Amino acid sequence: MTQSPTKREIIIEHLAAAFLRNGLGHTGLRGLGALAGTSDRMLIYYFGNKEALIKEVLEYISEQIASRLGQHIGDFPLDDRTLLDRMVAFGTSKDFKPYIQLWLEIVALAIRGEEPFTGVTRHLNHVWLGWIKDKLNRDQQHLSQTVYTSLQGILLYRLSQGEQ
């Protein structure tokens, strides 16, 4: 028997969809509450503070990406070039565009030193480096950072050139 989602899970799902659709423009508590269909006080009740809420929503989105990407990549371990090629193919798909746009927005906010984005970016970079390392052949796991930075550079370039 499956359990129905909790109110907390519903809030995370609603905000994840809103962030992917509109970016992070409404990150004040009242705006977030409106997007989630609840009040700012209920957000505080469920998450403690705005930073924790945003972090959980962004981690949820990252988990969605990892799941979908894992299905797309297929069997692993892979060599670094094959993994990068498959990740680029997925990353440049039309369905992935909102995810990469949101990621670039998060990175830009982190570079400006805005919390919780600096901490979230550090955390997600660590998670993704580990994910990539796990998908690489054992003798190429040291290349996880090269694959990750190459992927981000390629996606940034293609998105900025209107290639997606």
C-alpha cells in the first residue's frame, strides 16, 4: 500500500515545479508560500527557515535529475568520454533545459555569495562529483572533476548559443 504524500512533500514538489518553470525570482517567504499554495507561517512550521526550505527543494530537484540521468545513461561503469557524451546528450535535450537554466541561476547566486546558494552549490557539486565517479571505470574515477566541469562548460556554451 502506497502512502499519500505528506504536506511537506507536496510543498517541495510544488516549489520544485515552480522553480523549474520560473526560476528563483519568488524566493521571499510570502512568494514561496503563494507558489506552494500555503502561507509563509506554514513554510516556517514545516522547514524551520527559508534557507532550509530552498535547500530541500533544490536537493529534491537534483535527485530527480540523477534518477532520470541514470536511466538515460544505461549500464555502467563507462569510460570518461562515453559518460560525458551521454550526459551531454541528456543535458542538451529539450526536457532538461529548465534544469540547466535553474542550475546556472543557482551558481550565479552562489558566486555573488548569496545564501543558501553558496552552501547548496558546494553540497550539490560534491554530490554530483561522487555520482560521476561511481559511473566511471575504476581506473578513470580520478577524472570525475574533469567530466563534471566539461559537462557544465559544454551545457553553458550550448545554452548561451541557443543550441538547446
